[in-house]
Amino acid sequence: MHLVGLPGEAALPFVVGNAINLYAGIGAILALSLTPKEITIISVMLCFSHSLFLETALCKK
């Protein structure tokens, strides 16, 4: 997470947002004390990656 300018604790919203849904990721983001810059970075990352697992499974069928 340090490579993209985020603290290590930001991995939790990223994993939760990818595994469950974006709303769970948003809730996890709000539980942390992140700066607006960090919130923007994690939000953009989640927007790009939140449906990769589902869409990959659909495309394989």
C-alpha cells in the first residue's frame, strides 16, 4: 500500500470492498482516519477493481 501512497491499514477497506461490495469498503474507509488524498486513492482503486472477480467468472462462462 505504501507504493500507492497509502498506510498499511488501508488494506482492510480494499480487501473488504473487493470481497463484499463497495458499500462495505466505504464503511471501512470511514472507520479509519485517512486524509482526503488517501480516501481518493483508495476509492479510485476500489472503483477499478471491485468487480474483477465477478466479471471474470461471468466472462469465463
